[in-house]
Amino acid sequence: MVAELVADEPQVALAVYAHPDDADVGCGGTLARWAKAGCSVHLVVCTDGGRGTADPAVDPTELAQVRREELAEAAQIIGLASHDGLELTDGELTDGPELRAELVAWVRRLTPDVVLGHDPTAVFFGQEYFNHRDHRTAGWALLDALAPASALPHYFPKAGPPHQVKTVYLSGTLEPDVWVDVSDTVALKAAAVECHRSQFSESGGWAGEAVRLRAEEEGRRAGVPYAEGFRRLRLGG
């Protein structure tokens, strides 16, 4: 089967991810490509990321502020039109009506053609890693917010007029079925990932090189030098 490359750029895109570095790792090359093409690209981060450290001496409130600054630096590199945080507690995301209402409001406010987020069905990655609970929760909450809530008026009526998102791209998936060629923006992706120094301290460029190698691997599957793979969902016809 020939890999399908997504060539079209949306006019408005919204990325919803759990932690400040997740979008850059998962789809930073795609977001940068679309932004360069004139797409208005927006990011919503669900948690403050304040617990993302193995150092017991680090204060979570201070770390959350550091991660906001890192996110702002990365967002400038990617070319985001906006980036906002829901500032929920790291590690405690709940797929309840409050989070869904927040996400529905963002979707209705920005009216994106395309939404990107975590694939919540991707759990076990070999024997060394299983997907973070916040990733899975954010992924399910986003899907629940998109279908049917955002498109139907009686779901969260205070969140604004209904909006039907056309396409969803889920990153970090074990079952990619479409790819985006990020050969021209993989360097921006790597640079954005390197901004998250609190997560990749003393990496010596290792984090950027790791995502570059991953994009090269996906590129081989897609028949281009560098790519990002997604599971695609088509909503609303």
C-alpha cells in the first residue's frame, strides 16, 4: 500500500495536548509547515507541567512557570498564532464535563478546520514505555469534545455557537494512516523541542536529534526525507 501524504494546509488549526512539550514532540514539524504556509495555528495545553521532574528539590509552582517560558520560546519558533494553557494540575487530568466544556469552548471560539491531539488508544510502546495517563485522558477528552459536543447546540450551550471540525489528526499513534512531509520544517521541530530544557536538561542536543531520527523513520514509511505520521479521523462528512 502506498503511503498517503497530506499535502493540503488548513486555514485554521488547533492542537490540544496534555503538557507544554507534547505538541512540539508529536507534531511540531506539521504545525511549523502549516504556519509557514499561512495557516493560523493555535495550541491549547491542558496541564501546567509542574510535576515533570525527577528532582524532589524542584518546586512544582516554579517549574510550571519555567515550562510556560519554554513553551513561549518554542511557540515563536514554530510560528504559532496563539498558545494558551488551561493550567490544570499535572498528572490529574480528568475526562469530565469541565474539561470537555473548556475544549468545546476553544473549538467554537477558533472554528478550526483541523484539530490535532493525542491518540488515546496508543498505550503500550514495546516493553520500555507506556503512554502517560494525561496523554490518554487529554486524547479522550478532545475526541469527546469534538464529536458530538462541539457540533451540536444543546451540548454546552454557554460555550458558543456550534462548530463542526472536519478533520482530526492524532499523533503518537501506533496505527498511522496518513503522513505529513516535514522535510522543510524538521529543523524547526528539533529547535522547538530543544527549548524544553527542563525536560531534556543537559541533552547536548540529544532531544532534537531524537525527534529528527524519529521523523526520518516516518519519512522512510512515507517516501520522503522526514515525516510525521497520524491517525486521521474525518468528521461531519
